[in-house]
Amino acid sequence: MNSLYQTSIHSLPLLGHGKVRDNYAVGDDKILIVTTDRLSAFDVVMNEPIPGKGKVLNQMSDFWFEKLGHIVPNHLTGVAPESVVAPEEVEQVKGRAVVAKRLKPIMVEAVVRGYIIGSGWKDYQDTGSICGIKLPAGLQQAEKLPEPIFTPAAKAELGEHDENISFAEMEERIGAELAAKMRDVAIALYKTAAEYAATRGIIIADTKFEFGLDDNGVMHLMDEVLTADSSRFWPADSYQPGISPPSFDKQFVRDYLETLTWGKTAPAPALPADVIEKTQAKYFEAIERLTGEKLKA
Ligand SMILES: Nc1ncnc2c1ncn2[C@@H]1O[C@H](COP(=O)(O)OP(=O)(O)OP(=O)(O)O)[C@@H](O)[C@H]1O
Ligand SMILES: [Mg+2]
């Protein structure tokens, strides 16, 4: 499979390269978002592409936008990405891009956790809480929480790490009304998605949503949704509280990186070929298990 590490589209003005996505302006009210095959771990972009990963992420997001459209409006316009670039650039956008409404990003990320893992597990062991939310005593690693919890994070500038903030801090930053709306919508999205995923034998342990406002101040779901980059996906059949479960997401790469003596700052260490291959296999397995369909070319 061909890979795309970085786009070079000259028919549209470049807005910027994110860690994973390249954004271009389409007129003054839309953007072309191309999901590349770059992989970021611990907020550092690896040097090697994971072939096809961008297509997997884009098609997963599309799948969820469709499934969750009744809960909140989203950024999709329905305009075909192929129609806004030059003919020789079509190959770069095929299967891995969307033309989205250009929104004003809300600078708080909406993290929802249904299970206790990762930084949440560390926080709980130290404080008995996650991001200041008190939890029952005696929870084990990877245990299901009594109810999903909302733990906002301040969106970092490029090269910085996102920072967990309290709900009160979120209210101060964006206003109480919008904060409450974001929390309620994020929890509803998570619950609906988790219920569906369960029918496919997948646990969504946690996830992160991003929202933006249109010119009328209407809140939209944007960016990527419930992908293997923004979520932890666990196979339900090997789930067991007390151990960190195997997963269909980039935990595999993180685990590899943890075996190195690397300070988790750029430059990234080289990824061996077998790590790239296994990571690719995880992403492909994730989309097939989730949607029941193979990746579209
Ligand atoms: N509809 C939209 N309107 C405006 N900005 C958007 C929209 N959808 C997504 N974005 C923004 O585009 C960027 C996508 O790039 P990408 O995800 O690669 O960047 P990143 O956020 O730096 O990386 P990471 O996701 O690892 O934190 C993000 O900053 C995201 O908030
Ligand atoms: Mg992003």
C-alpha cells in the first residue's frame, strides 16, 4: 500500500501541518483536511509513515460522524475532496480527506473515560481521583467506572503537551454554559458509541472529542472522531480488569517506545520495520472489527 507522509497540494492555500493532518483553505468558509500516514506518540511525530493509517482514521471518523449525527451537528459539508484539488493532486486526497466547515476551535478538548487506564490510572493511584473527580476506593487498573467521566484538557500549542484542567477551570476559560453543553454532548456521544462498539466486540475505554463554533455560535463536532488515534479500543473477549489490555490503537507503539531510553521529546527514535507492520495491522483490524468492512481504497 502506498503511503503519504506529507501532502503537497499547490492548488489551495496551506493553512498548516498538524501532527497528523494537513489543512488547506477552500474558499473562506471551508477547509480541506487531509489525514496523512504520520503517527504521533507522546506528542512527538515519528519519522516513518504507517502506510494506510490516514485512510483508516479518515474512514473511521466518517463512520462515526454518520452514526452520531443525530446527537450534535458536525463539520462535514458533503463536498467531495477530489472536486476541490487539481487533477494531479487527487491521489493525495483519495479516501483520506474531508472538506469541512471552517470552525472556530474551542480550545478545550473533551475527554471522556469509561474505564480507568493510562494517565487516569496513575492519577487515581496517587490521589484517589481522576482530574479532581473523586472515585470509589479499590478500583483496579482497566476497571470499568461506575459512570463515564468527563475530564477536560486545555488544547496545547504545537510542540506542547495538552494539559488536564478541572471543570471549574474549563468554565472560566469558555463560559459555564458552553462548558456544560460540551460535557453533556461528549458523554452522550461516548455512551452511544460505546453501546454500538460493544455489539462489535470492542470496548471503547476512553476517547477525546474536539468541538468548534460556526459564525452563528453553533457548537459542532469537528476534527477526528472515535479513531484509533483519539481513543483506546480493547477487544472485549480478552478484557480483564487488573491488567492493561491489548488494544487496536497506538498503545502498541507507545509500549515499544517505553522499552527505549528515549526522553519523549523530538527527535523521534527510528521505528523498526516489524513495529511499523504490526502497528499497521492494528489500525486495519480496528476498522474492520468496528465497521465490519474492509478499508476503501
Ligand atoms: N472543522 C474544523 N475547523 C477548524 N479547525 C479544525 C477543524 N477540524 C479540525 N481542526 C483542527 O485541525 C487540526 C488537525 O490537525 P492534527 O490533528 O494533525 O493536529 P494536532 O491537534 O496538532 O495533533 P494531535 O491531534 O496529535 O493533538 C487540529 O488543530 C484541529 O483542531
Ligand atoms: Mg488532532
